[in-house]
Amino acid sequence: MQSNEVQDLAQIKKTLKELLVADLSLEDIKPEEIRDDEVLFGEGLGLDSLDAVEIVVILQRKFGLEVRDLENRKDVFYSIDSLAKYIYENRKKVS
């Protein structure tokens, strides 16, 4: 992994955490408390299907990405790490 890729991924993760806390009204959690590898749904961070829809909106609005076929892309929504990797790889193709 090149150093600018590491920096880009770190910035994407930071932004994602800030957006999740703000847009999903996670009042009891600070962005820096969310681990990069923490499971986002269920027993992890505790997000639900409505939150998944909001994450899709965040990806579209903030990162210019379109997530198609949400049901078959659960791997993308697993953690901050998986979301950041998806954003990095797909944003890079568009640029």
C-alpha cells in the first residue's frame, strides 16, 4: 500500500465516522470511539436497516457513489474499513 493510499484511506475513515455520528444521530458515541474494524450492524455498533439506507445516501451525497443492489453488497457495509476501501476503490475509478 502506497503512502498516499494510506493517507487517503485514513481521511475517508475519519470522514465516514464523523458523518455516521452526525447523520445517524449516534449521540452517545464520538467518531474516534468507532473502531475501523468494528461491525456496524447488529451486535457491533448496533445500526439497523434504516441506517443502511442513510449510509447509501451518505455515499451518494458526500462521495458521489451509487451503491446498487444493497442486498448483495453487505460486505461493503460490514465495517468502516470495508466502507472506506469501497469508497477509495470506486472513487478512484471515477476520478
